[in-house]
Amino acid sequence: MTVLIETQEQLQSYLDPIKSEHYLGIDTEFRRIDTYYPKLCLVQISTTKSVECIDVLSISDLGPLFQKLYKEETVWIAHSARQDIEALYLLSGQLPKNLFDTQIAASLLNLPLQVSYQALTEKFEGILLEKAHARFDWTRRPLPDEVVEYALNDVRYLLPIYEKLLFKINNANKLDWLNEETSVLLDPTLYDIPIEKVFQKIKGISRLNSKYHALAFQICAWREDSAKRKNKPRKWIMSDENLLDYACNKLAFSSKREKILNNFIDSNNIALKSKIPINNHKPLNNSEKNTKNQLQERINNIATAYNLPPELMITSKSLTKYIRGDSNVSLCRGWRAKLFSKEN
């Protein structure tokens, strides 16, 4: 029978023997179907000594766990770590001090950008894992043994995969690149997104006439605040399509809702402070197409020379932004910019 850590005593009994273990394989299971914030349900941890599963919903004081996870010397080994970091950050208010993301590392070695953990276990460990419980409701209790075992498999092979990837990354002299990539995941603004960034991600916002942007921004801020307070997905509060329709007066608020919105705007001093670029969605003209094709060929050559997927250097969408003068794309920063200028 698979043992699940469900009590304070079990948690402490687990943590005591791994005090000297600094490299932790980490994964989480959470539910985020009907909420704004992810509801953390399980934390799985692998060390050189053990593989365990902690039932977060059953333990009242997670302080001892957080103390271990966020020590200066603790290194998180995780695959596609962003959502795991976020789910734990919302409970702990802390971010890992050190991170090795196996998906990012694999991409720097010319494996697909979104390579799965299952693909890595098959490639490096010769083990084929099934995703039999990928859509399981992790709030359900009690958890069947086979479901707990499935969760444990998500960390069971992380440390050996890490060792193999680290060896290859070091041999390729790409460790600094990896650290640069993972540092993005250790920035708290990634998990507490400024309303300006939420606004820019509204589907269709760049096509909305600029005279409606100010009101759209205010509605967006109100929607975000409502979603957080009610802990509901923002699109359950109002869809992107309806938000834009309200902003340009295709739809009209009820008097009650308009009063609520106006009170929110007034009390929070909500105002749009920057313009939203709209030209990136226009079709490329012939000159831009030629420029993009030339740049793409150059990027492909760089990617081949350094054994990288070309889209890791810059995506097609970001390349369009770049040729239209946007300097806030990946190609303009860090190791990518050095490679790009070096191979000029």
C-alpha cells in the first residue's frame, strides 16, 4: 500500500531524515478549473533517499515543509516548474532560491520546447510512463493508491534526469544560459501579474479602436479585482468578447453594475497610463516579409550552430514585433542578444 503523508506528525517524521538533502525533485497536483487561484492538493518530493507524497489538504501547518523547500541551499529540480512554483508561492509567499527546470534544460539541448516529462523519462531512463490520471480531480478524498503512485512517478525520475541533463548542459557550456532562463521563473511579478499585462493579453484588445482603450482598461481592472475577491476565473466574471463590447458601447451595463464599476474606478483611481501597440496584427507588407525571411534564415543558422531549436531564439510572432521596432522581445536580451550580435 502506498503511504500518503497526511498528518503533522508524519510530515515531521518525513522531514527530519532529509535535513541534509539539498537537491529535491518537486512536483505538485492542484485544481484550477473553477477558481482564480490554483488550489494546491499534493506536493510530491523525491530525494536520493525517498519518494513521498504530501497531502496538503490534510495538514494544517505547512511551515515545516516551507522551511525545507525555501532554504538557501535547497535546489528545486522540476519539470515545467512555473505552475508548481505559483501554487506553492500563493500559500507560502516565498520563491525557490535555486531552480533547475528539466524542460528548459532539455530545450537548450535541442529537444522540443514543450518536451514532456514522460518523453524525458523514456529518452533518458528507458521508462514509459502513462498519463492515466491526467484529468483526475485532486481534491477528491480518499485518494486511490494507484493515483498516489501515479503522482509519485512525476518526481521519481527527476533526479537521475537532472544529472544527465546537467552533464550535457555543462559540456555544451550552456549553464549560464539555463540560469538566465530559470531566473525568469523566480521573479515574483510573474505570479502577481500587473494589471497592465493582463490588459494587453485580452483577446482582441489590439484591434479595438484606441479611443475605447481607457474604458476597456478600467473594466479589465474591475474584472480582475472581482475575480480575485470571488476566487473565480476572470472569464466567469466577464468574457474578453463582452469586455470589449462594453468598452465600445455595443453592450450596455445595467444601472446597478455601472454604479459598482464607477465606484471601483473612483476609489482605486484606475487609469490607463500607456498605449497598447496595435500595428503588430497588421499583415506584413512585402518589405517586412523580405526582412523577416532574411532574419529567420539568420536565426536558423545560429540555432543550427549552437544546437538549439530556432523558436527558442525567437518565435515567429515575436520576430514580427522585432522588425516593427519592438525591443522588448527575447532576441534583445541576455544570451540570445549576444549570439545574435556575435553572428552578425
